[in-house]
Amino acid sequence: MRLVFLGPPGAGKGTQARILSERFGARQISTGDILRDNQERQTDLGHMAESYMQRGDLVPDALIVKMIEAELAECSNFIMDGFPRTVAQAEALDALLKERRLALDAAVLFAANPQTLVARLTSRWTNPRTGRTYNTITDPPRVPGVDDEDGGPLMQRDDDRPETVIRRLEVYDAQTKPLVAFYRATGRLVEVDALQPVDTVTAQILKVAVSAQPQATS
Ligand code: ADP
Ligand code: AMP
């Protein structure tokens, strides 16, 4: 399985990538999670990415592509959530896959409207250790602020504040939306209605993007 999940912040890409990567044994590659982990460990990459992430801007393509090269060196079954975010990143991904004689199965576009996204992001709580997300409105943890699985604290991301969310949505429109045409032009775009409940979105993805896929291992 080789999928990329496209769509604005808050559309549910991480939620679905987590569910499907577990179910199919594919690797979830979330560039946002990798960058946050680098910040936590105070690596050079973490320091270089920090100011962009705080503002809600994209981290420069060269840094991101280098990161993806390292991730892909180790696996050929993946679900990417949060990458690619620019046409240059998508072209770099195609080139990396071509070198390895691999191809994407599909780019799944998560369609949603801005009002829903702002509501979802401002009520999102995350386990920084595993990347698992909750939502205080639609999917709350059993105990507020505590992860159901590891019992540790949940946090709200700095960039989920309303003013940064607005900036991230603008950045999506300006820099990431052109990828819809990029993948449509090569017949790889499929679309799901991201406003549906989590289980329904999973079922849609299975139908349009993975129904023909064998159960793969990473
Ligand atoms: P993304 O990775 O696209 O930024 P997330 O998967 O982190 O988005 O989801 C954003 C928020 O919306 C989280 O709080 C998550 O629990 C919630 N969420 C995800 N999918 C749905 C859905 N289908 N319906 C309602 N809430 C959802
Ligand atoms: P996310 O967790 O996907 O919402 O990403 C959080 C932030 O990390 C974004 O607002 C960007 O600053 C940065 N980021 C994540 N993925 C990418 C990417 N593919 N290209 C550039 N910046 C990224």
C-alpha cells in the first residue's frame, strides 16, 4: 500500500492514517509528527523548523524532502499524512519512488469546509508520545486530559490556536491545494467526504483507494 493523504489541517488525515496503517501493516509517515519529535529532542532539524511551525508556515521543501528520503529508505508500504504539501515535494516524491521502481496507489483528498476545520482543530487534544489525537467534542478521552491507552497527559498543540489555524488554512489554499490538480492530471486523485464520522470516512477510503490492495506488511 502506497497512499498519500491530501487535505487541509483538521480534515482527519492523521486519524485515518493511524487506523489504516495499523490495519494494513503499512507505515504512517506524518511529517508534522516527525518535525514535532525533532523539536522535542532539540535536533538541528527541530531548531530549523521551529519558527515556521509556530507561524503556521511551511518548513522549506529541501528540509522536508531530505527527511522523507530517510523515511523511504526503510520502507515501501506507507500512508503519508501531511506530505506532500507543495508541488515541488510531490515531484520529489515521484522521483524518489521512480528510483525504486515503485508507484503511488492513490492520492486521497479529504474534502471539508473551513468552519468544521477550525472547530475540529481548536478542540483537538494530542498524545505527544504516540501522535494519537482526541477531540473534546466528537471523540473525548475517558478522563479529560489523559490518554486512554498509556495514561499519560494529553496536550493542545501551540499551532492549534485560532489565529495560527487561520494562517495554516491560508497556507493550505495557496501552497497545497495545487496538488489536487497535480494528482488529478495523472489520474491518481480520489476524494472522500471528510465531514462524515470517522468510521464512514474509513469505509470510503477502503472503497476508493484500498479495496484492490492485498493486506501488506511494511
Ligand atoms: P489532520 O491530521 O488532517 O490535521 P486530525 O486527524 O488530527 O486531522 O483530526 C483533527 C481533529 O478532528 C482531531 O481532534 C480528531 O479527533 C477530529 N476528527 C478526525 N476525523 C474526524 C471525523 N471524521 N469526524 C469528527 N472529528 C474528527
Ligand atoms: P501537521 O502536523 O501536518 O499539521 O503539520 C504541522 C506543521 O509542520 C505545519 O504547519 C508545517 O509548519 C510543518 N509541516 C508538516 N509537514 C510539512 C510539509 N510536508 N512541508 C512543509 N511543512 C510541513
